[in-house]
Amino acid sequence: MEQKVPDTVEPGSISAVVRAGLGAEEAGRLLALVRPSVGFTVRPDLADAESVIGGAPSAPESFVWPDYQGEPMLLLAQVDCGQAARLLGEDWTLPADGRLLFFHDDDFSARFSFDDGDDGCRVLHVPAGAEAMTEQGRGRVIPALPLEARALPSVPGWEETEAYDAAGGDVMALLALDEALSALLPRPRHRLLGWCDTGDTPRPQGHRPLLQLEAEAGTAWGEVVNVSFWIREGDLRTGDLSRVRRSYEVA
């Protein structure tokens, strides 16, 4: 059963839990790692959703649908930049309007590396006000699933090297902290920015999560249970989407 994503989470409550579970220095180091993020929950009855899984995009006439080795990619998600900017404020460094379109090689034919992910993906920005693409002009899509969005702090889990170092290598304390935080910060099924939510997802070196998506109705991934898009920290700061990598977890 999916855990409900809270409407708001007070930073002070996170701090209290972390400081109760770690020493003062270790807690301070871990709290410095907390990242802003947006948690998404599928809400089929949500009218006028700003961000969606799947769906048919709006794009200018000059838009070229991306392909992987000659095969059209599938449009997996659309994130409304204005919504992200409202929820994250100055922490949102990508365009403040329009949409980010997340495409991927839905056949998973790209050569995968546990250290580097793969290049079977593209993330493209389209400006606001563009007209909906016709069926003839677009590639592969899946039915739209509306997403409800909430600003949600993201604390690194015990699997992250940064968390291990912050806690002075105390894995047991991190495991206990993960459990204590789970009631306060339920992990959303889908997340924009933040830390990786799954321990078994290979993490491309030198990258951080841009968007994480769990399997939903309309996706056909076989044994793949989630797909994530990863970006370099420097590219996130400058808004460079040209080197995004993909990773995924197999059940």
C-alpha cells in the first residue's frame, strides 16, 4: 500500500529526530545533507494536473521527437517547471516555466553500466504556451496519469556514502534513523530531485537523482520496477540537460 505523502513537513521535526538518533557533530553533518525535493502521487481524479506520467505533450512546431538508435523513445513523464519553481523556490535551478519532458528507451536496449547507468534517455525543455502535438507528429506515449505534488525534504538513506561518512560509519544508527524518519517522511512513489529512494538502484557515479519513477499503470517494464534520471551537480546548477543518464532497478 502506498504511504500518504504529507502536505507539509516541518524542518524542525526532522532535526529533532536526527539529533535524537546521532551525536551532535554527526547530526549536524547529516542535516547539512538534506535536499529539497518534490514528492509526486498519482491522483486519477485530479483535474488540470500540472505534472503527469505519460500523456501527449505540447511542443513548438520545430520540436523533434528524440529516438534511440533510430527507434522513437517513449515519453515517460512531464514535469511542470512553474510548479517545481513554486514548490522549491530558489532551490529550483532549471527553467521556471514550460515543461521538462522525460523520454527513455522503453525497450531497455541501451548498454547498461552499474557505475554509469546508460544513455537511453533524453530530458528536453519545451516552453509554455506551445500547442498540443498531433498524433502524426509525436512518437510513443502512454495514457496520462495526473500527479499531485508536495514539497518534501529528502534525507540520505543509510546506503549513501555521504550519510555513512556523516554518521562516522555508524550503520546501525543510520538504520535506526531510517526507521524513525519513515513515519515522518514517507517515501513517495515518484520524486523530483532529492536523494535516491531505493537501496538497490545503481547510482551513476558523479550524478544525483533528477527524477525517480516507480512502475505504474501503462508502463510495461517486465522485471524493471523503477526508472530514474540522473544529472551531474554542476549541470543541475547551470541547467544543462544534455548529459542526463538513466538507471533502473530490476526485481
